[in-house]
Amino acid sequence: MDLVAHLERVLRQYQTNPPAEELRLTGWRFSLNDLTNVKVGIRDNKLAEVYAAPTVNANYTGDLLLVWAGDRCSHAVLNAAIITALEDNLPEWERAAFHDTAGSVILSPQPMPLVAVEHHAAREIVKNSARPLFELLAQYQREMPHWGVSSLQAGAQASWGLRHIRTSQGLAVTYGQTTFSTYVAADGLFSKSFVKRRPPTVAEIAELIETTGKMTQLLKNQAELHPGQLPIIFAPSVVEELISKYLVGNLSGNNVVNNLSAYDLADFRQCKQVFAPTIAVVINPLDSYELSSYLCTREGVPARAQYLVEAGKLLTPYLTVKDSIKAEMRPTPLPQGSGMRLETGTAANLADLISDMDEGILVTSVLGLHTQDSSSGNYSLAAPQSLKIENGKLKGRVKAVIGGNFLQHLADPCTRYAGSKGENAPAMQVAAHVVKG
């Protein structure tokens, strides 16, 4: 059965000729992913052993919005079984419908951009041969021991599939998309990953292996931590986590309109200055082969570059159609994956920050971020895999607990940033309270 065609046919039937008048749809919208994923791993130095066995999964996942008379709405999660039994589910969904005028709006079709989201090499891995995944993991097995790594965990996976978006207003979009991800974790001390819509280049693999090896070697040495108010550098991967925790939540239109954000609608309408003038926050789903890229949102909003913050001033939250109606603002693209980017206008690199520091720490990972209050910006986090910086050199591992406020760091003109090759976020140097962990 062609599940997409079946789903669309039944929905149109219930819109024009339902089996009962109370089941007549006035509108509908669905997004459906037909995805196949191929995955293999290394567990405790062993390739493709029982706890990291090669797997192939194929499934349909998606979501459905149904609009009934009186602006009543139903939402449903889609999979193959639900789509096959669609007509059995519709009466139950109608009984559970709720009134939602803003949520019942279905957009008219709009022109779509051209975005590179399907890579031929990733697709070939899924459709024809998973050999490149095994070769990549075998390379990790060969090369990581040269860095003194005795316990290796790693993984690699590729996916390919079609994304289908259909609406009662006539939007009909289908496009192929791929993903590729791999990671290396060494001796339980350091891990590094690569995630895009394309496989890594030879240089990117070499950089992943080298960085993991060097950082693991450094973390095997112990250093002495002198607690207090210290300069610390958040590694790019940590900054990406902090962005996801504090910016994604506080710039969400849903949180803004429901007073769950650090900012309110008046702040955006007044273009309030909340960060340093060098700071911008942007969603850009147009970047080729980035995991954050797409043609349109599930609601049919076309992909475009959207600044949420520019020159440190609030411009707009990111808004679904429903939230845009409540906010009386234009709907925007939405962040996907690491799709919210921090622009800082710096030409420095991470080595510059380290070499300029007399004493401080490099934070390579944090624990407990999920427990923090995102609206306040405050954090108190364990950082057990940090590296002491002394006289511009990385010295060895220290266990620390760090405290500060991420939103205030962004507002502080003394905060320093550095680009890092291949990373989606910059490194970030701030002053924080540090104690021994």
C-alpha cells in the first residue's frame, strides 16, 4: 500500500464526502517521513559485536492535524499501523477534538527554496552497501591505539528517506533527505562526533581522530585546580548544548506568548537590547547538507534565513503558525537539530583563547544541564572532564563545578569568542565561579 496516497485519499474523502456529517473535515495537514537507517558500532574495542550489532530499521513517522467544524482540532502521531487503520481512528479523534481558532489555520502553498538535503553517498550506503560504515569504524580501531587509547567505543550510521508534506490547501511537497553521523569515545574520558546530511571528508575524519586522541592524552594527566572566580572556556560542543538549553527555550514563540520565557512580546516589539552589540542569533535552514536544513516546516513555512537577534537586539521569536497568530507576527522557520546559530563577529580561534590565558580551565563537557532553569539563564554544572590552562598551555584534567549565567555572558562585552573548524558553535570564554568537583 502507498501509505501517503492512502492517507491523502481518506482525508480528502472525509473533507468532501464523509460517512457521517459530524466526521466532515474542514481542513487537514500532515508531515510524514519514510526513513531507512543503517547503523553499526564498536563496543569495548569490538566491531559489530552483540551490543553494537549492525541494524537496519525502516519506518514511517509523522504527525497529523485535523480540523473539524467550529475550529475544533485533533492532533495525532503517525506510523504505518495508524495510517493503515486511519478510518477506524477518525471517529475517536473527532470525539477528542478541542476548540483552537489559531491552531486551525492551514497555510496556502508558497514557493519553496532549493536546499541540498540529500547526499548521494549517504543514500548509497543505505540503498546499496553499508561497507563505508564498517571501513570507518575499522579505521578508528587501527588509529586510536596510536594515541594510547585502550577502551574504544564508536558508532556510525546513515539514513535515507522521503519527506512528504500535504495540506488541504493544496501544498504537496516530497523530497529526499539523508543523514550521516559518527562518534568516537576514548577511555571514558573524551568523545567527539560528526553529524551532517553527508559523510565526512578524509580531512574531517582525520581531525576527529586527532582531536579525540590529543584530548584523551591530556585528560589522563592530573592537574591542580585553584577554585574561585576564574576565566573558563566552554568548548564549542558545550556552547552548542548551552544554546539548546537557554536560547532555544527563551526564543521560542510558544514560551514567549505563554510567559514562560525570559523575554515577553513587548521586548521583541521594542527590539530590546539584551546581548552585546556583536551578538546575533540566526536560524538558517538553507545551509547545504547541514542536519538543520530543510525545504519547509511541517506547516508549510518555506525555509529562509531568519535572524532572531541582531546586533544584540531582539527581533522576533521563532514562531509556528499558531504562535504567530497569537503574537500578531509573521511565522518563521523553526530550529531543527543544531539549527540555532550564534554569530559573534570574531576572527579568533580556540588556540588564541588558550594561549592568552594565564590560569583557567577548558570545559569539554558538562553534567546536569537538563536540571537547570532555562528562563533565568543560571547554571550550576559539574564539569568532571575539564582541562587546566596555565601560562597559555593545556596541562591536565581537573574536576570542577562551575556556576554563572549564560544570558548574562552573552550580554557581557568582555566575553570572548573563537571560531572552531567544523563546529556549529564558537568556543566561549567567560568569568565563572569554579569549585572543586
